[in-house]
Amino acid sequence: MMSFFAKLVSSTEESHLYRVFLDDGGRVAHLVLDTEARVITSADAEGNQTRTMQLSVESGNMEPSTDPEIRTDFERDDDGRGISREEFRRVSANIAGQYLKSGTAPEGVAKFYG
């Protein structure tokens, strides 16, 4: 991953859905910031939390899925696109950091790695 842009696409009181564009939009993933549970989880495009990957907003630690049927290294869709565990951690940590600084879900977070 050389870059990402996470854009807030919908919100309820405690649930905030992000569409994440990876590598200049070549891949797309979705994450949910749950401000009540204080976690960021993997999600589908509709905002349904898949919980294959989860990061604690408070500690920044990845929390593995308890479902033994779920592969937690990659969340891939049928065409091979998606987000790796390390990419999920980086994106989520940046969203969590902005949330902790401001107390509100950020509208967007961008990072470029060179």
C-alpha cells in the first residue's frame, strides 16, 4: 500500500461507515467506526460489520475474530481486491487517532507513503 484515503460515507449516532480507497483507488474496502463499542471493524459496502478484522480505538490493538471459519489475514472480494490485515491496521489506527483527537468521526483521512 502506497497510499489510502478513507472517506466517511454514512453515519448514525454511534456507527460511521468509511469507504477506503487504497493505492490511488485501485482497491476499495469498507470499515465501520463504532464509537459506542470503541472499535473499528471490517465491513461490507452496506455497512454490515463482518468482524473479520477489528481494532480497539482505545489500545490500538488488533483483536482477532473468534469465528474459526474466518480467515483473518485478508478480506478479499471475488476479483481479488480488498484489504490486508496490515493495511487494515494502518488505516484503522489513523481513523482512530483522528477520532480520539477531535471526539468526532473524521470526514476523511488520507496518508501517502513514499
